Amino acid sequence: MLQLNPETPRIIIPLFAHALDELEAQAKAAQAAPEADLVELRLDPLRVGDWLPALGMVRGLVQKPLIVTIRTAREGGEAALDASDYRDAGLALLQQGGVDALDIEWRTDAAVVRTLRDAAKRAGAAALFSEHHFDGTPDRHAMVEALHGMLDAGPDIAKLAVMPHSRADAAALLLATAEVHDERPEAVLITMSMGRDG
């Protein structure tokens, strides 16, 4: 299982490709990059039928810890999946193996979140709960509540990504992260303010 120390920042390199040959080149580059501590495999740009082969290929090329993500359209990704299809896809990836952490969109159906969380832990993978706001940055209180909500649901890692429209938005995320970290110092958090102002 992927284990992160909240006191030690890590650099995550994403793999985002629409074809397997492009993905192969990205995986080789990520493995060779000394600055990459972890690698995130985004499967949603690929055809659904390529997801399991893509995981197998990347796992064979990348020895670094691997986060596997299917980002749905409702969270800003390219996969048009309903809750049951999302669940089944996550379970299939875990069953195949090679997943160090599974990204689980925690705003999806609560039963699906619990199923994937428990399946990840049985498979020896970390359950990474995530929430994304590509249209803006919620207020500080809402971000604190989102992080606490994820942590209360029992993940190994909680991730919040927001889009700032100003440097003040980016600062608000830092303050929200610090507040949750002060209240729950054992929690592993990944927070990011995206774009130019992030």
C-alpha cells in the first residue's frame, strides 16, 4: 500500500494520453525522471477497453508508486460513467493488480465509495478520496468541510483540487489545508490550486 508522510512533500507526475503508444512514451519518461516520486495514471482519456491493458503496460514500465485514476465527466474528466460502471471499472483494476493507490471520487454514490474503499484495502492499495472544482475555489469553510468529510469516510489519503481566480483563492486553499492539518495532524492530504494563479 502507498504510504505518504504528511511532513514530506512528494512530486507526482501524471500520465495523460489518448493512445497506448503515447502512454508508453510518457510512462518511460516518468520512470526515468529523477524528480518524480510518484506517478498518476489517468485512464479516462483512453478507450474503456484499453484501461486494463494500459494498467498492465504502465505497471511493467514504472517501478515508482502508481496512483490509478478514472476521472469522470462530473469531476472534470473524460469518462462518461454512471456510478455502477465507475464501481465496476475500479473493481476490475484492483482485481488485475498493480495499483498502489486508487483515486475514488468521494462525491459519487456513497455505497460505491465504500465498496471501492474496502476493495482497495483488501487489495493492498491505498484509498485516495478526491474532490475537484474546475470552475472556481469554494470558500475556506467549504474546503475545510470537504476535507473533513473525506477524512471521516475513512480513506488513506484525501485530495482536494480547486481552480483559483486570484492569488487570494490560492491562499484560501493553503489556509484550509493548514487548518485541517492542525486539527488532524495524522491525516495525509493532497491539495492543489490549479492554473496560473495556483
